[in-house]
Amino acid sequence: MLKMTTSGTGDNASAETLCPGQDDGAPTSRDARIGRPLALSPEDRRMALVRAAGQVFRRDGFSGATMQKIAAEAGMSKRTLYRIFPDKRAAFEALLGVQQHGTPLSPYGYRPGDDPRAELQRSLFSLTRYILSPKRITLTRLVIADSQQHPELSESFHRLEVAALIAQSTERFKRLRADGAILTDQAVDLSRLMIGAIIGFRQVAAMSTHPTPEQDPDDLAARVAQVIEIFAPALGLSPR
């Protein structure tokens, strides 16, 4: 039989204690008889908690979120949650960062003789579409709203989201430079300026609109192409 005890309340409450040999989420013979699903794998359990954390943070903000709410949203115990995330900042950081979700950039496809504009179009479109996606806009809005009370959010967001995206875009521009596709020694500055020119008012408009809209891909692609032409001389591209 499972025995549980708790002490304290809120995020500082101690996790449930289990009888020896009984692990949270592990199936028992009784579970098998009544058809309970088998326990999740560690990675599936972690991802379920990340999804639950995203729901709670988007609904209640960082200040209103608690570890209890995240565990309840996931349908798991706080003990399971604390095993994976020691606090709600760690749970929030799991929603951020390219290393958590994979690169938003399209695969590199430039080959000698190709039109450099095509690779720039693919790269900038995939990156800015990620930045302007409803989930990223919602997280950006949350950080701005709660950063005064929780300044650690700004640090996490910049380190795991902004800096990571800048690094990826810079590396893409440097690779294009190394392959002779573009002719510039200002890869860092140009990548930042071009991304800013693309997302600009779109990001502001999306952050002030509820619910956050999906970007029109055709409209975004047209803006990317326009920005590429504006920066063509700085990139060393021949005019069209």
C-alpha cells in the first residue's frame, strides 16, 4: 500500500514519501489487472512536465505559477516534478533555448554556384518565423511582464533564447562568408540588423494582440526578401 506524507505548502512543500520499493509512476500487478498504462520513460515524463509547465506559465504567469500547479497539470506527484526540476525557474528554463528544442534554422543547403539569396531566404525565414511564433511571443511577453519582480527571468531568457539565436544566425552568416556566398566582414552586425528589420513591428504587434496570431508565411517571406535586397550591397550581392 502506498503511504504519503506532506509537510509545508506551496513550492516549499516537501515531496511525498513512498514506502520502500514503491516508486512514483511504476506499474504494479494491480495496475496491469485494471489496465493502467505502463510508466512513462524518463524522457517522456520530462517532456510531459515541460508541456505542463508551459501551460501553467502561459496561463498564470511566472509569479502565479507554483510547483504544485505544474505537477497537477501534468497529473504527476510533486516528488516526480522535483526529481526533474528543482524549482520553477528550472522548469521555465526548460521551455527556452535552442539546445532544448533543436535549431530553428533550416538545414544549410548552399552549394557553389547557387544563388546566395536562396540560402539567405531560407535561413532568415526559418529563424524569424520561430521568433514570431505564438509560443515564443507568449514567453517573451511573460518575461517582460514578470522581469521586474523576477529579474532572473531576463537573465535566463537572454542566455538561453536570445544569445543562442544570435549565435546561430552569426554562424550561418560566417559559413556563407567562408563559402564565398556573401562578401562581408560584419557577419555579427548584419545578421542582427537583418533579423531586427524583419521582425520589427511584427513582434510589437503580435505581443499586443490576444490571442497571439500566427504569422502569414507569405507575408513574412516577402518581408525577408525585401530586407535581403535592402542589405544586398553590404552583403556583397550583385543588384537585381
